Amino acid sequence: MRALLQRRFRDAGRRRVQELDGIGEGDQPLLTALSRAFYWQQLLDDGVVDTGSEIAKRAGLHPSTVTELLCLTLLDPSDLQAI
């Protein structure tokens, strides 16, 4: 299995594409982030909450964290399938 992920390195501010061969058990944080993102998106779609800020308050997180994780729902489906 191969996946392409873009990573931003703080020192250079450039994006690099990193190719990963196989995704192992060490990727649990990524899977958790994806699960949260899609759950939160469902809450927004169903009208349970109105904004990401409301989700952040309920979850005890900073609003920017919620916004960044919600961006994961915009990944191409083929990329998600690879993960």
C-alpha cells in the first residue's frame, strides 16, 4: 500500500511530498484525527452544532485545532482509502 502525504516543514515553509510504503499500527493518531473530523463534520451537516468554535468549546479544544482537523474531510477519497 502506498500513500502520498504532504508535510510542511516549519524551518523552510516548503511543502514536500513524502511517499509512505504501508501504514502501520503507529498511525493510530491519524486514524483518530480522521474519525473525529468526520464525526464533527456530521454534527455540522446535521445541524447539531452551528460552527467549529462550538465543537471546540464542547470538546475543550482550541478552535484552530478543530478547523485543521475538519480540513481532513476534504481529502481525496482515494487518499483516504489508502490510509
